[in-house]
Amino acid sequence: MITDSHCHLASHRFAEEEVSELIARAGEAGIGRFVTLATSLDDLEKNLEIASSPAVATALGIHPCDVHNAPDGAVDKIASQIFDERVCAIGETGLDYFHPAPEGWSDDAYRSRQRDFLRQHFELAVRCGLNVVIHTRDKNGTGSFDDALGIYREYSQQVCAVFHCFVSPWEQAEKVLSEGGLVSFGGVTTFKKAEMIRDTVSRCPTGSFMLETDSPYLAPEPMRGKRNEPAYTAHIAKLISEVRGESVEELSVHTEATVNKFFRWGK
């Protein structure tokens, strides 16, 4: 069995009535568990509802691209749900310096609010004993990664963080791992020009990474360009096992152990 450790089953790109079909198709492909992540207050309840399925757990958070829509007390609203047995982590949170500031916001103010929200998520994680799922994305340079890693260092003795959809060189992965964190690899790893990411995959020690789709986004080869879905974790697992010189079964043993350690599986 393999877990899709990061997907968005409450996305508007998945019709509500097809979620059970997505889960069934994934099961046929050997993907048996799923972590669906909230990105705003608006989709908390839908993710919790989906996580009522025995195979699904949810992480709750405010995506950095939604901090301008969220009220100042948004993380407190998340806190009111955090001891629900369906909740397995805090996230998706993080920093996004790729997208421009929304209308009425300066880049400095927008990024400052993202950093403030990220710290609030970490504070919540410390209080409730859950780990944190981090998004970073830059248009140029490594600013969001560097800032997120710096904030993680403030809390890394108390909680673990996974830098999801990891697409950076080994030197950056090594910095995350040195703080006790994890990375997670998705569909971009399979892209034909992703040699740098595959080099990172090959260097990561056993127990330091997980698998994900980030569906409905970033479908892997040979499905690139289509809507992504959890079943496609199988394509990612196959490629990564080949890069690492492991069988899919061997890969699944240690990535599942990492998933079990990182997430709280209440069911």
C-alpha cells in the first residue's frame, strides 16, 4: 500500500459526487490512503466531511495565497477543529513569493502577512502536537524557501515540517533534513527535464521523504497535462523507485513508515 500524502479532494476541480470514484480508482492502482488538505476557511468543512472515509485524513490550514482573504483570527478557527480525529496535521501553510500581491496589497505587506500566518500555524502545531505541511514557491531565487526554513528553525525542536512538492536541489533538501524535517515528491519529479529533482531523490536517505500528487495539479508523466488524481501516485512511485534502485514494494515500506510517523492517523 502507498499513501498519497498530499492531495486536494475538496478542490472545485473534483465534483463532490466523484470523490468516491477517485478513491476507488486509486485503490485499484495500489494507493490505499490519502491526506486531503484544506487551503482556506471555506473548505475546512468539506475536507472534514471527505475525511470521514476510513482511508482519508485531513490537514487544516490557510494557504499562503489566501492570507489576504482570511480574517486575523483564522488560525484560531482552525484550532477549534484540531482535535477532531479526522485531522492528521496542520497545513497547507507556507510562503508563496511567486504570485504577485493581490490588489490593494504591497508585496512587502502580503509577504509579511504570510510569514505571520506561518508562525501562527507553527504555534498551533506546538500546542496540539501535530506536524506541519509547508508550501514554498519563488519566481526568482530562493526567498520563500529561505524564509520558511528560517521560521521552521524556530520550532524544529518541537514539531516536524514537510516541505511538500519539493523541486529543489539536494543542497536545499539537506538543509530541511538537518533541521529534522522531511520533503515530499510529486509529479514534477517525473518530468523529462527534472534531472535536478531526480538527483535530490537519489540522495535522500530512507525515511526522509514521502510521496504525493498535489492533485488536481501537476499530473506526472505519462499523464502530464491532464487533471491529476491520487491514482497517479503509482506513476510517481514507479519513477522514484527506478531512480533509487529500489522495487516499488521496498519504496512503499519506508515511505509508509515515514507517513505513519509524520501524520496522526486517528482512525
